Amino acid sequence: MNEDQSHEIRVLPAGRRFHAHSGESVLEAALRHGVALPYACRSGTCGTCKARVLRGEVDHGASPETTLGEAERHQGWALLCQARALSDLEIEVPGAGAALEGFPPRRMPVRVVRKELLAPDVVRLHLKPPQGQRLPFLAGQYVDILLPGGKRRSFSLANPPHADETLELHIRHVPGGRFTHHVLHELQEGAILRIEGPYGAFHLREDSPWPILMLAGGTGFAPLKAMLEHAFHAGIQRPMHLYWGARARRDLYLDGLPRRWAAEHPHFRYTPVLSAPAPEDAWEGRTGWVHEALLEDHPDLSSFEVYAAGPPAMVKAAREAFLAHGLPEERFYSDPFEFAPDSQPREAASGRED
């Protein structure tokens, strides 16, 4: 096969068409052409980009067996962030492009106008776009910070779309992470960064009728904060319950904010959960794994939708447990925060809170 050969990909039922080069994933090709497909982690972990190949052949690449089993591959399923076209393709992606078409990724410089230490290892950055420019996005999406040598690091936007004069990022220092070390110890207010986005299909489904359960681990609070502030601003009155899991009290770095929301909005509840509270925490709240706390309160999830963001191990455990408790797979929306080496896209959050 000619290495420069491209293949046409048709997306059903949306009817969109685009071409993929040899060596690039279907998702990469779609983003390059401005075609909105559901995705989140871009590393094959979350399963958000799973689609059925109706016609043609793909190389599944590095698709993890835990996310896409052998039986599913034989049935025609593929992870679009990992799959590469070996022929022209026809793929079935329900809902492709419905909400994301109006938010194509773009690049821009931003200035660090404020840097706050929220916890010993969590920094909040406020980034200001150039004068007169804005970055349209959906609450829950993320941006890439572009680094020298073609490297990039992904971080969720923590501010809602209506408050976009500056862009808010919550960045946890990852041991061994060069960029997060730079942010914590060296980055100064006034510095210029280059970003690209928005990315991701993790966003609030505003037209859904289902009550909302949210699950945050560590800095997975950031995209859920954006969703909740957007929901309050838009007057969405569906019941919403946020569970935020952390190791110790200090890791609930903006704990007062959801407590204030709960006081101001009768349809919103907040449950923090600590896995290893310190003696000095004098913690009298819930303890253990955060997804298990949610299940203790909601053992039947058949009438809910769930948004989960944070460490991949938490997201994976939650997905398996929630589906076993009646949650329909199509109502589990997630953004697992991968720690990524230089060859991978995401270096965003801490590991599992243990």
C-alpha cells in the first residue's frame, strides 16, 4: 500500500465525509477536517470514541483489551482514537457532531494573568486571550498547552463558557512531570503560553431529562465545576449531586465552593469523600472510595446519568460498578485524566487518590 494513500471515511447517521492519511487515527483525521466525533482521553482508556465499522477495515493500533475486547472487535467495534483506516470506511457514530460542530479547535497565545496555589500541589491559572478574542467552548471540554518540540499537555477548562474573559485551569503537580513542575515552581504571572482547543466530547447534555450524578477525583473537579456553574447560570433545575473524592482534607482544594452552591441551590447536593483522612483533619464526613459512596446513596442507577472525571483507575472502577447497578452505558460520560509521557497527549491530574 502506498504510504501516502488516503482513505475516505463516511460517518453515519450524520453523513459527514473526510479523508484520513496513512498512519493517522480516524479521530485525528476527523479533528483535522473539523468533523466533531465523541472522544475524551485520546489514549484508548475511556471508550468514549467507540464506534461500529460498518464497511472497510481498520488497524486497531494500541486499543487496550480492557476497553475494547476481542469479541467487540469481531463485531465491528473500534476505538477511533486508536484505529487507523486500511481502506475506505463507513462508520456508525450516533450523535456525531450534534453539539460540537460549532466549537472547532483553534490556536492562540494566552497570558498568565493570575497564579494561585490552591493546595500544596495544585495551582490555579487564569489565562487571558489576546485583546478582543475569545475561545468558544462547551463546559467540560479541555485545551492543550503547546510545548517546544511538538509536545502538548491537556487540561480541563474549569470556568463556564459565559465567564470566558479568562480561562481557568487547575493543574496538579505530577511527580516526574516536567511541565507541572514548571507550573508549580517556575511559571510567573505575565508569562505567555500557547494553547489549542477546545477538545473533547465531555460536556453537559442540557436537553437530557435525567437527574445528574457527578463523580470527581482530585482535579477532576475542574470540568465538573465548569458544568455546574454553567447549569446554574442557564437555570437548569434537574437534580444534581456532586461526589468529590480526595485523599485528605487539604486535597479538596475548593471545598467551600460546592458547599456554597449547595446552600444557594436546593436542587444541588455535595458529598465530599476522603480515602485517607489525616488525624489533624478531624474528618467526620464520608470515607472510602468515592464511587462506592455514590452507590451507597444510589444503588439503582437506571434513572440517572453520570459524569465522571479524574484518575483513570477511578473512572474505570466507577464505570464497571455503575453499569452493574443499572446505569445505561450511553448515559455514562467520562474524562479520565491520564498522566502522559512526552509521546502521549495528557498530563493532567494526580494518580488515584491513594
